[in-house]
Amino acid sequence: MPLLRQPLLLLARSRHVKELVSTMPVSSGIVHSYVPGETTASAVDASAALVDDGLQVTLDFLGEDTVDAEHADATVAAYVELLGELARRGLSRRAEVSVKLSAVGQALPSNGHKIALENARTVCRAARNAGTTVTLDMEDHTTTDSTLAILRELRQDFPETGAVLQSALHRTEADCRALAHEGSRVRLCKGAYLEPEEVAFQDRTDIDRSYVRCLKVLLAGQGYPMIATHDPRMIQIAGTLASRYGRQRGTYEFQMLYGIRPLEQQRLAESGETVRVYLPYGTEWYGYLMRRLAERPANLSFFLKSLVSKS
Ligand code: FAD
């Protein structure tokens, strides 16, 4: 099954297959188990249910690799609407947003970096007005420098903006050191993209070892680590390291994806940990779903069945 990871991640970037698959009515089945809804209202309702269960939320309006400016503007408008709704429903203390810079202009053929910065600034302002925060998702390694540069700019006006680092990349331990300062919110994940060996560990054991080294840096540091993993070993090691470094609960948090290990999410929350669920919504679920299938190719047969039964 690991052999399927590479082709699935390549498919995640294929416009042709995306068009084919996305037109099929697969609103139920495997898509629905990872993506609770397409509209702002459905995402806010799903967030309210998680908050009622004692969890926190970060919402992602799905979309990536946007190549026209109007599309990027529409994404910004969707976030502004969402943030207004979260405030109106009294959820903004427990729900923030995650933004992919390639969805707000970073991938545009000219001035992408600048446009993404200005668009992200608009989302950060709306989040501040709503009483919540933004975390910048991390995409493939070709975007890391631009994303961290935008993060630095945004943090001048919005120091609460969160970053994401991926333990798969060789550079990440050093990036953790640079970001482990007071007030710095850093989500640590393993990394969901297909990366070349020049920049990334290829072996799962090496990625896990790097994850533990990065955890040590972040938990020993002064910032607010956001431990994003479903891996039982990493969760256990994080708990042990948090005690070793004298971390009080609430000075770090665990994060998991919507629909993945929900019982573990509950268990951790009930044990007194802060647990935040990453909740994606919208119609552009294709790339997100392909990355989830690449992590768990066992789900591929469910996906193919739902395509066949709905078409
Ligand atoms: P794995 O070793 O992949 O999985 C451990 C166990 O978790 C598996 O054995 C299985 O039981 C369960 N599991 C994992 N994936 C699935 C699945 N799809 N379906 C069902 N069960 C599963 N990546 C980025 O590159 N950039 C980001 O900005 C980013 N943000 C993230 C935010 C959050 C909150 C989380 C949880 C992940 C994020 N990721 C991001 C994805 C991350 O990089 C990994 O690809 C993903 O979390 C799988 O790695 P894992 O740590 O769960 O460990």
C-alpha cells in the first residue's frame, strides 16, 4: 500500500483528473467523512457541534493553487463571511481559520507573493475583528520561504498569526528553533506533500525521528506548540516531553483532522488537553481528499465505490 502514496499525491496536483472527479456527485461516502459540508452555514454548524463536545476548531475554506486573481478574491470573501458568522454565533473564542496562501494568490503568475500577503492581511484583520486568529497552512517545499516571509510580515501587525512546519523537510528543525519564541504559535505536522530527497526525508522512520526532534525544540521553547498528528506514538511522546519540559496544559495543544480518530480526539479532550479539529469545507475538496487517501490508501476502495455508486 505505501507504493500508492506517490501516484495518489501526483494525482492530487492533476487538473485533468480533478475536473473529472470533482464533477461527480460524491457528496456522501468517503468525501463526506473528511469534509462535513460545502457552505459556510454547514461548516459553522459542524464547528458548533465540535465545540459542544469540548473541542476547538480551525476551519479551512478548501482551495489551492489558484491561478486567477478573481478566484483568490472570492476565497478572501469566503473567509471574511465565515469569520463574521463565527463571531455572530459566539464561536470565535474556540474557532480560528487556516489559510493556504496558494488559495489567496501565492501561485499567481505575477506578483503572487505580494498579492497573497495583502489578501492574507485582509483575512487576519477580519479574524482580529471577530476575536480570533489565523494559521497559515504550509504547502510543498517550493513555497516554504515565501510562506515564512509572509508570516514574518503579518506578525508585525498580527503577532497572533500561526505557522505550520513539516517534519519531513530537512530544514524544519532549524525553522523550529527560529520560531520557538514567545507568542509564536507553531503547528508541527509530518507533511502531506510529495517531496524530493534533496529537501526531505523519504523514510517514515526518519520523518518520525525528525518530528520528535522538532517537538523537543518547540516544547522546550517559549512559543505555543500545536501538535498536529494522529500517530499514537507521537501523541504519547508529546505528552511525555510536555511533562519533562514543565509545560502546563493549555500552553500547547493537540490538533487532528476532521473525521480522523474522533474517539482519540474526545479522549484527549476529556483528559484535560486542548484539542483542535481541522475542519475543511467547500466544493474544492479534490486535492485535500487525495492527500488523505495517500495517507491511508486502504480508503481508496471506499472512494472508488462511492464514485461508481453515485455516477
Ligand atoms: P501517520 O503516520 O500518517 O498516521 C498515523 C495514524 O493516523 C495512522 O496509522 C492512522 O491510524 C491515522 N491516519 C492518518 N491519516 C489518516 C487518514 N487519512 N485516514 C484515516 N486515518 C488516518 N500537512 C501539511 O503538509 N501542511 C499543513 O498545513 C498541514 N496541516 C495539518 C493540520 C492538522 C490539524 C493535521 C492533523 C495535519 C495536517 N497536515 C498538514 C497533514 C500532516 O502533514 C500529515 O500528512 C497527516 O496528519 C498524517 O500524518 P500523521 O502525523 O497523522 O501520521
